[in-house]
Amino acid sequence: MRKMVRPVLWGVILCAGFYAGHAGAEDAVRCDGKLMNIGQSRIEVLRYCGEPQDRLAFLDERVTHTRLSVMQQGTTQFTRSTGSYVETSRDTVVSNPAVDRAQNSKTGGTVTLPQTHVHDESRVTQTNTETTTGSYLTLSTFWECKKVSVYVDEYVYNFGSGKFLTYLRFENGRVKSIRYGEYGF
């Protein structure tokens, strides 16, 4: 019985060691013997990994829309976040002038100005709000919008045949994500 337990135990230990060594492999890339992880600077990556095979740089405008509600419980009023969503510059829809002209002709030629800011309730993700016993009365709801500019760099490294293409995404000079593609060449 004891002889049978030992191989099983060693098998479990080996599997656990393999899993522990492999767990963070998706979030790191090895260059020149050094691991590049999420959060490292672009300068460090260039120092150890060298120039990428391809690079793309752009400015991403992000607007975080947060829905806030003024609530009342008894005589106490408070403001609570009741949901939010993030909109990037890639989400922006450009209006179609032909459609705008057709709509204006239907209204007798009067020009209706579009709303400057519309919130998409279908994209709102609910935040975890703590509820205690008692009833709440929602007095009003309003939106808070914060615009942030993010500098994005995307690098593609080709470490040769037999190794995967590596895609590094930097936001404001720091590694934000690491992805692997097909085999290199």
C-alpha cells in the first residue's frame, strides 16, 4: 500500500509544480534571459527585447460614464454609483449627413440640433452596491463623465520559427497586455 501511495504523491507534486510554473506564462515574455511582465516600462522592453518587427502608436480617447443616484433612506440623503461604462474613441459613430438632411426635410425644413451627449443605458454594467435593510427612495439620477487620453503602443515581436509571435500592448508607457499569435517565421 505504501509503495503505491508514493508514485501517486510524486505525480501530484510534479503536476502542481508544472502548473505553478506555467500559471503566469501568458502574462510574461522572456527576452535576453529576463522576464518582461505586465506593468514594465516600454524602455525596459526595448532594452531587453530589442526593436519590434512591427509597431503601431495612437492616442485613445476614453470617456467613463458613471450613473449616480441621489437616494434617501429615512432622513438621510446620499449619492451612490448605480452603474458605469467606458466608451473609447473607436466606439464613436460619425453621423451620416444624408440621413440628417432627410430627417430635416420631413420636419418641414426646421433644423433640429442633435443632443451633445447621449448615454447608452444598454451598455451600463451594474456596480456592486451594498443594500441594508430598509427602503430607499431615489430622488434623482445624473451622469458624471470623465475623459482621459491614453497613449497606446502595440509591438509585434517575431522571435523566429518554432516560437509564437508576441503582441505587447502598452498604455501610457507601461505593458498592459501580452498576447501570443501564430508561429513566427
